[in-house]
Amino acid sequence: MKNSSITANIIVICAFLLSCNILVTTATGGPDYATFLQCLSENLSPSEDVSRFVYSPQNASFMSVLRAYIKDLRFDTVETPKPIFIVTALKEAHVQSTVICAKKVGVEMKIRSGGHDYDGISYVSKETFIILDMFNLRNIDVNVENESAVVGAGATLGELYYRIWEKSKVHGFPAGVCPTVGVGGHLSGGGYGNMLRKFGLSVDNVVDARIVNAKGEVLDRKAMGEDLFWAIRGGGGGSFGVIVSYTIRLVRVPETVTVFRVMKGLDENATDLVHRYQFVVDKLDNDLFIRVLLQPVNGKAKGSKTIRASFIAMFLGDSDRLLSIMKAGFPELGLQKSDCIESSWIRSVVRWANFNTNSTSEEQLLSRKSNVYFGKRKSDYVQTPIPKAGLELIVKKMAELGKVGLVFNPYGGRMSEIPASATPFPHRAGNIYKIQHSITWQEKGLAAENNYLSQIRSLHDFVTPYVSKSPRGAFLNYRDLDIGTTDNGKNSYSEGKIYGECYFGQNFDRLVKVKTAVDPENFFRNEQSIPVMPSAQGRRGGK
Ligand SMILES: Cc1cc2nc3c(=O)[nH]c(=O)nc-3n(C[C@H](O)[C@H](O)[C@H](O)COP(=O)(O)OP(=O)(O)OC[C@H]3O[C@@H](n4cnc5c(N)ncnc54)[C@H](O)[C@@H]3O)c2cc1C
Ligand SMILES: *[C@@H]1O[C@H](CO)[C@@H](O)[C@H](O)[C@H]1NC(C)=O
Ligand SMILES: *[C@@H]1O[C@H](CO)[C@@H](O)[C@H](O)[C@H]1NC(C)=O
Ligand SMILES: *[C@@H]1O[C@H](CO)[C@@H](O)[C@H](O)[C@H]1NC(C)=O
Ligand SMILES: *[C@@H]1O[C@H](CO)[C@@H](O)[C@H](O)[C@H]1NC(C)=O
């Protein structure tokens, strides 16, 4: 205790005498390896060899450790800023000492679990930074008796689904469809998947957590209190602390579920079907989730593009019941029994992860290696059906642009029953569906990148009249730095409010209050973190 108050004083002094950094830091503005290890050692038991879990660029495997969880190649170039160290914590105490030491030496700390952040902010920064990598903390303890599980932040969704399936064929968890997404980022950002109309978001099914706060203390739900526990269920990883694990409530899934994928071209009334979709999809039985993918594909004329609509569904029941629901609620799609694939829930997870394979191996969910590519995502919410004429213009624009796609994800059901203030995630009743704008490419280089980024931005501008406004809603897990960023480290409240209200709506203010209470010095920060209240900053002499 005494030690840490002395440390705090030193930091305050350093803020005024910038040059005093030189005592402990290198030319990069960060500490050298020995200094950092020394600090970690002082905060751990003497028997610990801290060097075995801290990598500096001098370590031969530094680059492979860094790249192991880089999902997006845009952030894997020679120019991409690199961390000065990567701490691959092996236990909770390592997380605690890393927080204490990063704070002490005044270096920014990025937290990475699965590395799937769409703008790479878990492993890139403009400031001098270290990465606290959570991949070793991925224990999963499933308890079927009380229908719960404790999941380490470094686990992937695929591992979680597999471990549940090992113990029970009639339990699952409502989270994302990509098996390599990390639990730490996914759950702290809300988390949704193809069961959200039945069970809500992942965070609607979180019952406890363990986090390391800015003082380096480990807190569970009881110790952190309900405000902080509220904030870490959707308010975003990296603003409040390091999530070590979440305790989740399992949900019951039937022995047989059904999936389908029906594809329609523009010459098969795709536009009419998508138009109709908007009037029914949020009102269908809660067991049914139908996603639409609108994608440019090659047209008949050489070099031309047309748009294909794929209706991809998950149904928590058998195909006969599905067919009768579709016949009553969305007969226009003309779903046939032959379109339906019945399977166990876990098999549906494998299929959703990759509709293009007939793989039947559940083991593939344990693979932590994910495909890498260049990409960019953006999001929108639709509260009023887009008129037919509007859809026609959008489809035409997409064919002209040639590469950017849209994914519609229906809401309604359980999502509409949960109040917008129950968790930081505000997009509940009143939203028909969410749009993901999506572009993915393979070509290297800045010219390609600029071209594709301008395509996705152009479509995003184009759909402005049809989507939510003031603020234009966005989904935190579809991280999009175009919405705005804080001037990193400066913690600007006015900048934070811009993206904060897009992601969190009315919940932004409560998040700021929690942030101000638990981390007034803004140690836990990133390009889009929750800012501290301006008055609190003033009191602390400004930063
Ligand atoms: C291929 C793909 C498919 C996706 N599918 C879905 C989907 O179906 N549904 C959905 O909701 N989202 C989906 N996403 C988005 C995904 O949920 C987010 O990118 C999520 O943040 C990823 O979590 P992560 O741990 O892998 O990411 P990271 O990049 O490791 O982290 C993301 C953010 O969370 C912070 N963070 C990570 N771990 C912790 C921790 N332990 N404590 C505190 N902060 C932490 C990071 O600092 C960063 O700000 C998908 C993303 C990809 C790339
Ligand atoms: C990194 O290199 C140092 C110096 O050679 C070594 O002591 C340390 O064990 C290495 N760290 C890891 C994690 O391999
Ligand atoms: C579930 O049961 C296990 C084993 O008895 C126990 O450790 C755990 O705390 C329980 N979890 C919940 C959420 O009740
Ligand atoms: C398209 O819709 C029209 C009128 O709604 C209908 O006559 C036609 O059969 C439909 N075509 C297809 C391929 O479904
Ligand atoms: C998967 O199997 C089905 C039935 O055997 C077959 O019709 C289909 O073409 C296969 N798909 C792929 C991508 O191999």
C-alpha cells in the first residue's frame, strides 16, 4: 500500500517534469527490458522467473508471438507500430503485476484476447505500448448441474462451444458464429450470434466475472459492485480493467436444430424478397434467426457485377416445424424441405462457421488458427423498413462498387424484451435488424487498401437516409475508428461522446460515471475507450 502511494506521487511529479522519465526509460519513451522485468519480479513471489513470459523485440519469437493473434493483415505490415514488450500472462498474478508495472513506468497497455478487433486496437497504438496477451488464460470449466461455466478471457468461442458439447448435447451458449473470436473482447463488447432472438446477447447471459482493476486488485462481481459489473457487460474491453474470466449461464438447445441457406439472384426477385424480409423477420418465432447476405457476384456480361441475396437461417427445432413457421410467416421465400439441414446444435455451429464445407468434425472448433485477410467492417441499425426503391438503389450502387457486401442480422424476440439500460448495449426494442458493412481483400499495398476503404465508406454514406440517426447507431464489436477516436491518452470527453453515443446511446453517461469512479487516471484506455468526466480531469490537474 505504502509503495503504491509513493509510485503515484512519482507519476504526478513526472507529469510536470517530463524529463524525469529518462531515469527509467529508453529512447522509445518506454522502460528497458531489465527495468520492466525487475518491476514485475518485485510484485510477484521471488520464485517466479518473469523472463519466461515477457518478450521484447530482441527475443527470437517476438514476431511470431505478436502475429499469432493478428487477424487483419492491414495491421501486420512493416510500418505497423509494434509493442515494446508482449507479456503472455500465465496466471492472474501476472496480470496484476503487469497492470501495476505498466502504470508505474507510464507505458500504455493494450489488452489482447483473441485479436479479432476489426480495427486492430488490441495490438496497435500510436503511443509507446506493451501488449498484455491473454491467450494462456483460457481455462473453461463447464458445470452442467447448475448450467453454468467459467470461461477464461483467452479462450475462443469455438473452444467454449466444444467444451459445453463435451459435457452436454442439449446445452449451448448464445455468442458469435466465428469460432476463433476471443471471449475477452467478444463478451466485453456485447457478443451476439444466431440465437439472439431466443436468448439475447452473450452479456445477457453473464452472471459473474473476475477482473483486475487499475490498482492491480482482482475483483469478482460482489467485490466490484453492480455498476462496474454492468459496465463490463457490453461497455467495451479495455476501459475498466482486464477481464480474467466470465461466469456464464448456459442455455438449453434442442437435440435437433435446422439450418438452411437459400440464394436468390436479382432475376429471382431477390430485391422483393429482401424488401418483404424487413416486415417479417423480427416478428417470426424466437427460435428462428434468418440472416441475409447481399454480395456482389459476377454478372452475365463479361466484367459486370450483380448482387446475390443469401438467406441463411438457424432454427432451434426440426425442419417440419420450421417449414410451417416459414409457410405462415415468410411464404415468399418458398422454403423447401430439401433446403433444410437437420443436425445437432454443435454440428450447426460447425456449419455456420463455414457453410462451404461438409466438414463434420467438431474438433475443428478447437483450432485457434484463423484465416487472415485484409478487411474493414462498419455497422448500422434499421428501424424502419427500407423502401423498395431504396433497396433497388442500394443494390445498384453495390454492383457498381463491386466488392463491398452487406449482412442483415434480425433483432426482435428476446432482444426487444430486455430494457435498453439493462446493459451498456442500447440497441434493443425498435430495431428490426442490424447491418454489417463488410469488405475483404487479398491484395497487398496501400493502393488496394485505399480503394477498398473508400468503397465501404462510400456505401456507408449512401445508405445514410435509410438507417438510424442522431446518433447513427453502431455496434461496438464491429469496431470502426471512422466514427471517431480520442486523441489517445488525452482522454477527451467531447471526442469520446461522439463514438460513445453511437455505440451506447443513453448508456454513455453511466459508463462515464463508472469509468470516473474506477479509473480516474484513465490508465485503461484505447482509441475508443470510455473517457473520464471532464470535471474529474480538471481536479486532477488535467492530462
Ligand atoms: C471473423 C470475425 C467474426 C466475428 N463474428 C462476430 C459475431 O458473430 N458476433 C459478434 O458479436 N462479434 C463478432 N465479431 C467481432 C468480435 O466480437 C470482436 O472483434 C471482439 O472484440 C473480438 O474479441 P477478441 O478477444 O478476439 O478481440 P481483441 O482484438 O483481443 O480485443 C478486442 C477489444 O477488447 C479488448 N479486450 C480484449 N480482451 C480483453 C480482456 N481480457 N479484458 C479487457 N479488455 C479486453 C481489447 O483491448 C480490444 O479493445 C467477429 C469478428 C471477426 C474478426
Ligand atoms: C527473451 O530474451 C531474454 C534474454 O535473452 C531471455 O532471458 C528471456 O527468457 C526471453 N523471453 C522469452 C519469453 O523467451
Ligand atoms: C456451479 O457449481 C460449481 C460446482 O459445484 C460451483 O463451483 C459454482 O460456483 C456453481 N456456479 C454457479 C454459478 O452457481
Ligand atoms: C417474382 O415476383 C413476381 C410477382 O411478384 C412473380 O410473378 C414471379 O413468379 C416471381 N419470380 C420468381 C422467380 O420468384
Ligand atoms: C455437401 O454434401 C451435399 C450432400 O452430399 C452435396 O450436395 C454438396 O454439394 C456438398 N457441398 C460441398 C461444398 O461439398
